[in-house]
Amino acid sequence: MSVKQVKAISIIGMMSELEKVVKFCGDSRMFHPDDAMSFYSDTQSFVPLHNKNPYSASIQELKNSAELAGFQLEYSKPKDFHAGNEAVLKYVSFFVSKIDVLTNRKLKLRQEIDNCQRNIEKVSHFVGSNINFTEIMQCQFITPNFGRMPNESYEKLSQYAENPYVLFFPYTSDSTHYWGAYFTPPEQKEEIDRIFSSLYFEKLEIPPIAGTPEEYKATLEAELEKLNKELAEAQSNIDAFLAEEKDKCMAYYSKLRELDSYNEIKRYVYQYNKSFILVGWIPAEQEKNFTKHLDGIKSVEYSLTDGKDELKNSPPVIMKNPPFVKLYEFYVKMYGLPNYNEVDPTIFVAITYTLFFGIMFGDVGQGLVVAIVGALMWKLKKMEIGKILIPCGISGMIFGFLYGSVFGFEHALDGIHSALFGTNGKLIEVMEADSINMIIYGSVVIGFVTIAISMIVNIYSSLKRKDYESAFFGANGVSGFVFYVSLAVGLVCQMFLGLEVMNPVYIICLIAVPLILIFFREPLGELAERRKNRKPMNWGEYCMQSFFEVFEICLSYVTNTMSFLRVGAYILVHAGMMLVVFTLAEMVGGAVGYTIVLIVGNGIVMALEALLVAIQVLRLDYYEIFSRFYIGEGRAFKPVTAAKTED
């Protein structure tokens, strides 16, 4: 439940050493640059470099050209690479121009091939019609137009029956078009062409040397064969060029990425007379390794400060969790990263989410399916939620075993339960009245324990942040914890155990006093934190506002606890839904029908319930737990590195 420690490092040196420092910081892959203006009080003489990055556009051009050529660029640390910056840009220009010529030739040929194939398909509809395109196209007093029109347009020709020149002569037809020709005299050509254009007539372009449809088709097929050969040759030229330049291009691309990352760091550099100032963050555990290299650069000085001493500058956060807990960082990041001096709630989420999901989705068979689906989602699609579903599915299997449920068969494990637990049948009969009461009471207890633990976490987190008002006098601080726990324990002892604990001393000390402390938490907090303004400006307004706030707090204790009833409700919902599935299966009857209904029913219940349970458990974590102790306004630690993929 913590984050890795980081340190702020301020680097000062002569401008002549800037390139070395920037290069080292980029190569280290552990330097997170920050704005130096926020770290120094006197910044009047600071001048930003305002260097324009000359490499970003080149990277994008190189990537676009490589993509057109079907070549995937990948970053790898350049070895024995000695080309200067200008040489890198010159090579990129050469590669891009060469690839553009080759790929443009290929694209042009592809367009010509597509056009040729379309013409072959079109002229095929006129084969066998005894037409000679050459002779018809040489007519002086009429202009022929061959092509096709949609079936719907052909039916609309009757609307132009009064115009003797609007005539279409069909030769063939298919499911969508009529293929044929219309003829126009020169003086009517513009009007007739406009009419047929409105009818979506598509013209077949016929060259003067077309001859018959058979001859024209043969010409087109010969042209298509020629174009395909030229296309293969163009692709061969591209492949040969890439084979020759692949390794060199990869090296230049990697170098270009490094230069781009160095310039990213320069955006944070300020000049001070003849010196530069660069401020950033490094992991505390890498301090010796980082500073050892800086010590080797002349005229460079640096100073380090612990992140806890730079809270005003919001130190970036590196989350530190064991492998199982790390899976649930996905949910924490969705809500917001923890602040540097705040408790990391990931372990809390890992425990509560897995536990609650299993309780609400208790079924051995369906839990196994969820775990398998989660594994496939991660394996095939790299979906973060898939990794989370694996332990959740296993948790569902464990609780499903306790419930004795396997794909909805509620008595499949009766024998095993009898042997292990010595029961007459299964351990927990979910749909019995006694079990229902136990589930409801158990859900309330789970809510009470979870909220109480959240309050303890808030007390620790508030003390860590030195927020004494929240730690001691807040609704989720010591006062709120004492009130909530004392009230709950007192009511349980009084109503269910018959213990008379709710006496005047108990009520005054453990219920009334904590409420009074919560009521006056602002002035008490200011007193505890030794702030000057310890009194409200208007006591009447303050008391009225605090009264309604305390009333809302008391109400929220009840509603938040009752919100956990959904944990038990979904146990009953699962059993009820599967009961409906089995009822429908029995109504269908027959071995085949019964099996099909069970399989489909299980699939629907799994999909629907898994989605609902996943959402409801996340809601409990976000609204009933996080709201008590978590701020989540931190920022991620993002070291500048050329190895990062640019999206």
C-alpha cells in the first residue's frame, strides 16, 4: 500500500555541456523532467530555450513511408552508430523520397489494374451482341453511349415516353443493372446526356481502336497481364530496396527517436546567463547510478531533494505492488493515481474486489468459465480486464464450492460436503429461509467491517499527509470511527445479544462526544494544525451548515452500510436465475431440449451476471470505500525515453 520513493534533482551547468546532460538523461530512461520555474523562487533571469524540435516531423514522415511500403519500424538501441544529426535527417529525406517514388508507382499501377478489371467486367456484358464499337463510334449523325443503368432507373424511362430521343437499348441484365446503349443526335446531346445522367447511367469508355466487344476484351486482358507484370516488378523494386536498406533504416530511425527524446527534455531547460537549469525526478533507488554519470560531466552541479519534501510540486508516482495486486492497478488508474504522500489503495481493491466478486458469483462451473475467458481475453487481445477476471473466476469457484453449486446444479456437491463438513447435504442451502437471513446479516457485517477498515486506512493516510482535521475530527477519522463502531456494536449487543451496553456513559463518551467533535471539526482542525484563523466568521451560519452536514454523515453511515446488501442479494439472484433456467429446461422436456436450454441458460446467466457483478463490485470500491480515504489526484512517473512507442 505504498508508492516508490522519488527524488527531485536540480542540474545546473554551462551551456556547452547541455547536450551531454540531455543525452545522458534521455539514455538513462529514469529521468522525468519537470518545470524548473516551480522549484525556484527567483526566476526573473530564467529564459526558456524555445528550441524547435526538428526531428518530430522526420519521424512521422519515415513512419508513414515505411508503412506504405509494408515495413514495420521498431526501435532498438543503436550500436556503433556514428552519424551526426544532419546526416540522420539527410538519410531520412533520401529514404522517404525513394520510397515515395516506388510506392507511388505501385499505387498508380494498382489504380490502372482496378480500372482495367472494371472495364473487362463491363465489356463482358456486350460479348456476343454482334456490335462493332469502332464502326458505331465513327457515326457522324449520332453519338453512341454504351454502359449500364440501375434497374430502378430503367423502369423510370417510361416517364420520358414523349421524348423520342430518350431511348435505351438493353443488351443484357443482371440482378442490379441493365447493360446497353442510348444514341443522341448532336443537337440533342446535352439534354439527353443530362437525362441519362439523372438516371445514374454509367458510361463505358471505349477507345477508337476497340473493335468488337470480343476484340476489346482481349485487348483489355492483354493490358491487364502487362500491368500485373509491371506491378510485380514495382513490388520487387520495393522489396529489393527495403532488403538493402532495412538494417540501415532501422538504425537511423532508432537514432532519430533518441534525438527526438533529447529535444523533449530540452523543452524543460531554462538558460541562466551562460548556464542552464534542468529539474526533474528520478527513482530514489537509482540515485547512485544516476549521479555517478553526472559526476563525470565537467562544470555540472546537482542537488537532490526527497519527494516528501517537495509535496508542493506534486512528485510523480511509481506504484509498487506484488504481482497479484498489480493486476488491479488497472482499476485504480481508472479512478486516479494516488498522490505521492497518499496510501496506494491497490491492495485494498485486490482483496475486496476478488472477495466480493467470488461471494456474489459463487458457482464452480461458471467461475471456471469466467477464469478461462479472462485468460483468453488477456492472451489473445491483451485486455487488462482479462487478467483481473482470472482470480475473480477462481474466487467464484471457491465460493461456489461452499454454496455447492456447479453450473446451477445446487446439489452436485452434496456428497463431498457431507464427507468434508459432516453435514446432512450441502453446507449452505442458499434458498432456505435461515440461509437467506444469514446471507442478509452477513452482507451487513461485511459492509460494517469494510467501512471500518476504510476509516482506519483514512486515519493512517491523513496522518501521512499531515491532514489532522481529517485524521481526528473527520467523518472517516478517529471521531467518525469511534461513533460508527460504537453505535453499531451497541445496537447489536442491545438488540441481538441482550447486553445492556447503551448506558448514559457509553452514549455520552462514545456516541455524543464523537458527534460533537465532527460538528466542530473545522475549528478543531485549524487548532490542531496551528493555523491562525481558528474561528468561523459567522457562528450561526457555521452551526446551521454543520448541523446538516452531521445529519447527512449519520445518514450516509446507514445507507453506505446497507449498500453492501447487494453482496448478499446477488447470491440469491444467481440461485433464482438458475432456478428459472432449470424450470424452462423441464418445460421444454426431452434430453436434447433440456441440455440445450441448460447450456444457453448458463451462458446468458454467466454473461449477464458477470457484467453486473463486475460493475457492482467496482461501484462498492469506488463509492463506498474510495470515497472515505482516497483522493487520487496523483500523476504518473513518465521518464523520457526513445524506447517508448509513439501513438
